[in-house]
Amino acid sequence: MCYLRQVCYVYESCGHVYPMPDQEVLASLLAFNCKYTKLRAFFVQIACDSPRCRFSPMHSKSCHGASCKQTCKQYRGHPQQYSPQIAGFCPGCAKSR
């Protein structure tokens, strides 16, 4: 099942918060992504590769209608929300220093 990951960076030194665009994540890769460092993990977008997921680029264009609703996942899972705390200034404040 596909999930959306909602990431919002919180910069501790200046207190600014930067929400990032939602990212689509394949459920079987969630644990793998957690092993990356904070900044590297969230610039990687992983598209769902299941042919039985309506949101996947691998889903057949000819699959639609009642048969698609019976055989393919029609919804995403609950979104993950993650707010990494980054020690330092946001990019805007770092430039002005």
C-alpha cells in the first residue's frame, strides 16, 4: 500500500519551520528509509511500484472500472508525519549571517 510522507523541518537555532511537499512511499521500504541521515532521507522520493495499486506508475492503463475496484487498491494508507529537529539555522537565516 502507498503512503504519503509529510515532512516538516524544524530549525532549532532560529525556530523556523519548513513544510516539504508530500512524498509517496512504498510500505515495504519504510524501515529502509529510516536508516538514512536526516537530510538525505527526505530528498529521495520513492514511487509505489505495485501494479495492483491505482496510484502506481506500474498500474496498467487498461485496468479501470469495476474489475479495477475489485483487484487493485483504491486508496492510500494514513500519511506519516515526521518533523526532524535540525540543529542550526534555516537556509534563509544561514545566508543572512
